[in-house]
Amino acid sequence: MLAACGADAERCGLGRGNTSRAVVIPAGATLGSAADSLHRVGLIKSTALFRLYAKVAGQERAIKAGRYRFSCDKATWRGMLERLALGPDERRLTVPEGYRLTEIVPLIAETIGAPEDSVWAAVRDTALRRELDIPTPDLEGYLFPDTYHLAFGAPPDEVIQTMVRRFQQVWQREWDARLQELAMNRHDIVTLASIVEKEARLDEERAVISAVYHNRLRDGMPLQADPTVQYARGQHTNRVLYRDLEIESPYNTYRNAGLPPGPIAAPGQASLYAALYPAQVPFKFFVAHPDGHHEFRVTFREHTEARAEIRREQRRRQREPNGRS
């Protein structure tokens, strides 16, 4: 009666080198239907004996819906029933704003216990890209940065769909009308918002940074956004060097006019809003202080002067007693 699934791999119906199974218990499932699910994936041999064991153990009604993964090496009937009573393993996945797919995919894989390759396959899902009208080969920018509670062992495609649905929930209906006013489409806005996300350190500067890029697009100026160059390089660096500006890539906005082909990161709601509703300012340039806030200017000459002043300020601070080497 206490036969252990892990004691004999063959009794679980699992072959050598394949020592775990995922099983989904639907909402409202009875012990009988749960036993059938466990039997179908080879975790138990006899549904009748399993149900009898559960009845004797007083656990025939303690079943919670969800997705479970059981190890054949460790799982016993008692252990499976206890797990089914406690509910599925849930893991928390937090995706920060501004993360790229190269950062998000490993997080998802670790959280749900899936191979990274299978998660990459899910973010390149053709049907989802068609639904969202995405012309790029993956879902970069559309996996909304948020906190998710996921079942360990959840299928990667279900997780990706959940994150895309969250993006769709955040996208407000009135924003579609705003796209008409801007003569832009949603992909354009998500792309621009991703650049704003990577540039902004202060919330109050998002709309102003957005305005700079809108003004440059309007006047046919290249965006010259450093984060797009870092994306083209395939890695983040603290500084973009002059030689980096010559990288041959459609994402290099120093060499190519207009927006890059797609987002460079996952923008949050604040950056999406800023991209849609830029500040009404004439600025076309900005330069960052070491602490992350920016100086905004209208002309290149003013921009050059601002950059020089920031450098002088940095040198002065280095000469101060606390800054001496």
C-alpha cells in the first residue's frame, strides 16, 4: 500500500534517464480524475490502488488544481497526495523594466525549470508575433516587466502568453487613437518606449527624453541613442566608444535614420505613456550627469557647451579632498 514511485522506475512507467513527469490537475478535479492524470503520464500503475490508499489515508478529497512536476526518483504515493493537498509549486518571477530578452529568457527558464532553448522557441512564436503585428523575429519588448507567479514546470509557451497578455492589458484602448495623431503604429511606440526606458533614470525626465526623440524624428535627424548601439553590440557597457558608433547594424541609430527595427528592451507603463505623450519642449539633445539626471538643450552648440561643463564639474570633484587618489 505504501509502494514508492521512486523505489522502482519501471513501476512509475518511466524509463531510464527520464525521471520526472509533469501533470495538470484541472479545477474541480476529483481524486479519480487526478489519479487518471497521474496514470496517463506514468506516475502510478494502478488508479484503483492509489484511490484506495488515498481513502485509507484520509486524503481522497484534498486535491488542488494546478500544474505539478513529480520526480520518479523521490515521489511516493504519500508524497504525491501531500503535494496535491498543498497545491502546485509556485515560483515568483520578477522582470525589471528595461530588461532584454537575453536577460528575461534565463530568468524564465530558471523559474519554471525549463531549458533555455525551449523558452527561446516560445519567444519566437510565429502566431503570437502575427497577433501583435510584430515584424521582428522575436517578442523583444512585448514581455511586460512585472511580477508573475508561475507553476514550476509550466510550459514556456504558456508563460510567454501570460506575459504578452499582461502587455495587452496595460496597453489602453485610448492609446490606439493617439497612434493616429502621431502617425505611428504600436510597434513604433514600443520601440521608442524601450529607448526611453534605457535612457531615463528619473521618472520626471521620461516625457522630456521622449520629446527629444520625437523632435529628432520630426526633423529627420538620427536618434543617436547610445542604448541602441549597446543593443547592436549585444552587450551592455558603461560607456559607448567612438568605434562602437561605426557598428554595422540596423539598430545603430548613429548610422541609420529613424527608429530601429524593433524594441531594445521591455518598457514599463510609464515609458510607454511617455513615448505616446512627449513633453511639449523644443529640446533635441541631452547629456547625462554622473548621477543619471540629464541636461537638455535645443542646439548642438548648446549641447556641446553642456557636455564641456559636465566634464569640468567632474574634474573639479576629482580634485576635491574626497575625490583625490
